[in-house]
Amino acid sequence: MTTLRSGGGAEAQTADLAGLFNYPSLGRLLEGGDPRALEEMRARLARTNQELERVVRQGTREDADRAARAARAVTLTLALLDTLDGMRREGAPR
């Protein structure tokens, strides 16, 4: 697993996380008419979740605990993306 460096304040840590995962903002994913970016994000998150589940099964106890928490966060993020996408579709002109 990748270890994030500490220090530098919340703003620096947020920038580090965005750079580490290279994930676009939710707004950019949902505002365009092309669903490919959102589908790509879902696929990346699904792959990340699979890797985390592997660590849960095969990693040390400490890594498994951290990976389980991260996997839960990824699962919640996928659910959020589905909800937001559904809301966007409902509000889209037909």
C-alpha cells in the first residue's frame, strides 16, 4: 500500500491525494454529456476495490484493517456516483 506523507496541512494533503489517485472532481464527471469519464471512474474505483479486497485477504493484520476501511470508502463512493448520476439523468432534458 502507498503511504502518504504527513505534514503540510490539510490543503497539501488534499493536493497529494488528488495527485496520487489522479481522480477528476465529481462536477467534471457529471456535467458533461459524455458518460465515458464517469464510466472510466467507476471502472478505476472497481479495480481499486478489488486490490483492496486482495490486501484484506492476504495482507498483514494492520494492512488488512486499513484496506477494509478504504474498501468501504470506495464502495460508498461508487454508491454516491450511482446516486448522483441517477439524479443527473432524471433532471436531464428529454
